[in-house]
Amino acid sequence: IIQGIIRYIDVHDINKRPKLDELIEQLKRLKP
């Protein structure tokens, strides 16, 4: 799962570079 997230971040980071805080927040929601 983590590898998929890293790939997702790599792909989207090139385009939009989402805020790290927002990514962490979403990851916390995925992992209770």
C-alpha cells in the first residue's frame, strides 16, 4: 500500500505538488 501511495505522490507531485499536511491527513483517514 505504501509503495502505491509513494507512486501516487510522485505522479501528482510533478503536476500539483499537494501539501504534505493534507496528504498526511488523508493517510491517517485511510489507516485508522
